[in-house]
Amino acid sequence: MTSLLIVGSLGACGDDPAPVGAVAPTARAVPSAAPATTSAAPSPAATSAPARAAASSPGRPARPTTLPAPGNPAGRADVPAAARPADTSRPDRTVGDGTPASCTSAAVVRAVAAGGVITFDCGPAPVTITMTATAKVRNASADTVLDGGHRVTLSGGGKRRILYMNTCDRAQGWTTSHCQDQDTPRLTIQNMAFTGGDSTGDRTEGGGGGAIFVRGGHVRVIDSRFTGNRCDRTGPDLGGAALRVLDQGGDTPVYVVGSTFTGGSCSNGAALSSIGVSWTVLNSYFADNSAVGRGANPARAGTPGGGSGGALYLDGDRFTLTLDQTIIENNRAAEGGGAVFFVSNDRTGRLTLRDCRLRRNPSAGFGTPGLPGIFYLGAGAPRISGSRLS
């Protein structure tokens, strides 16, 4: 029998239709109004969706088109100042000179290494840039902002991680004696799409982070889309097919606003994963992500471990997770928490859900009674209002 939990009056994400299908663009740097699907086994393939287009008259330049809007279209949660988009009206550098061919992996790598506000000029149509190397943020950068204008997808081509920031990696510059807790770099990702990121086999800092890996500084994700990313299939505490975060300066939360995560696959946390890091997720959408590990954490005897948190996997001591006007559906876990795995080892962590919809998030192993799709160990009961879990 399907269990159902309704707490308070149902808010903006109660029975709203799912957002526009995930876009998984082609693996070449070419313009595409309707990108092709990238496989993300064992999760269902992401659904292609047309770009938002405006008609142009014959003989006139094509009018700009954009990728489908990410996130929960009915989400109206208030966005704090710290989670709002960066001003990119005066960029420090621009990738491209107006044509798709000018928007290359090498140009992205150079721009990210230089830091500052980065925009793209790749022509009027959506374009996919297939990365031939991982773009790495240098630790001397105060701020790095990537703004794709809803037209740029970075692809790992199923071969590599796309973006990396690690304040404790000496190869990126050693800027403080307390690398695990420093204020910079501050990384903002907005109006971008990421697909085909794959960190399989890279166990640096424990591994994970198929599309993006972050340790230290600050990171926020705004109005962006992640689809068909992956990391290692096994490992007890490894995760984050889209984004893996270890440490944030001052223990401030990672903000995720108006973003979509689909078709991810990893041992744990097939969208987001962290250890000892807080998150605030607003107006976002998670679907068809799969935690495929086996043996949980700590790993059962004779198993490689993993398999928890179909969409989100959070472990550690004192941290928080706030989900507000967010939809999580059709994710699955081979072990526990088909939607969310939340374990605060010292039981000080807190989970809050406001006006959210969690549905059809099965786990083959274990869960918390009365909380469909969630495995929770924290400070008291989760704070749930205006939400429906089934």
C-alpha cells in the first residue's frame, strides 16, 4: 500500500505538472534548438525538449533562442540575497566571438582559470561545448561566475568531470593555512546546463562530483540544468553525479535555486551529495536519478557499499537541509532514501520541507516509517509544512 503524508496546506508544488523535460544536448559544439538525448544508464534517459524560439523573417538574422526554463515552474519560495543571480552586465571575459565554433573547451578552461565574471557569445541558438579537459577554478580568484544565458551546455562527453574547485588542492594555488574553511573562491553557476559529466575512477578527496566537484570557498547554483551525469557506481560515502561538495567557508549553505537535476547515476546521491555541508534548495526539480551502489554505509560485509539517496545524499555531523517549493519524483535508491538520505551522525542536523512534493521515490532497502522516500537520522523529527509525500 502506498503511504501518504500531507502536512499543512499544500503550497505551490502540490499537484503541479512536472517541469519541461530535461535537455541532454549533443556531444559536439554545435548550435541546437532541440538537442539529442544523452544516455544515463541505469536511469531512464532524459527527455529532449525544444528550445524556446522566436520566429525570424527570411533574410534577417536569426532571433535568439534559449533552452527550456529549469526548476519547478510553480515554485515561488523567497530567494535570499545570498542566493540571487550575480550581475553579469559587465563581464570580465567572454567565451566566443559570436559563432558556435569560437566556443571551445580550451576557451572555457582559460576563462575559468582566469576567474571573474564569465559570459558566452556563441551565436543566437543554444550550443553545446564538449569539454576535452576539466575546467578548474584557481584558488587565488575571489569570484568566478559562469553565466550561459540559457543557451550554453557544457558536456563531459561521458568521459570527464566538467568543473572543479578545491581550496585544498595545492595545484590550484595555496592561499590560506585553513583551506577547509576559507571565504574564497566564490563560485556562481547560473543560466547554464551540464550533461555527460563523469568522474568515474577519480577518487580524489573520496571521489564523486560527476559534473562538478567543490571543496572549500562557496558555491551556488541558479537557474541551471543537470542531466545524464554520473560518478562511480560503488562506494559507501561517495556521491553527487551532478554536484559533490565538501566544506563551505563559515559553514554557510550551498544554495540551489530554480534548477533541474535529471537522469543522474552514482553510488549515492545521484544529483547532490555532501559530507558535513548544509544546503538550501528552492524552487527546484529532481527526477529519474538513481543511487546504484550496494551495501549501504558502512558497507555490509562482502559488498562495495553505497546505494542511498536517489536524489540527495547528506552525511556528517552538524548540517541542515532546507527544501522549499521543490518537486522530487521518480528517483530510486538500491538501499535507503529513494529521494533523500539524511544522516547526522551526532544527531544535531535538521531537515526542513516547506510546500514540497515528493512522490514515487522507492528504495529497495530501508527508509524512515511515515516519511516516504526519505531516510532520516537527525535532531528530532523533520520540520514539514505544506508538503505531500507519497
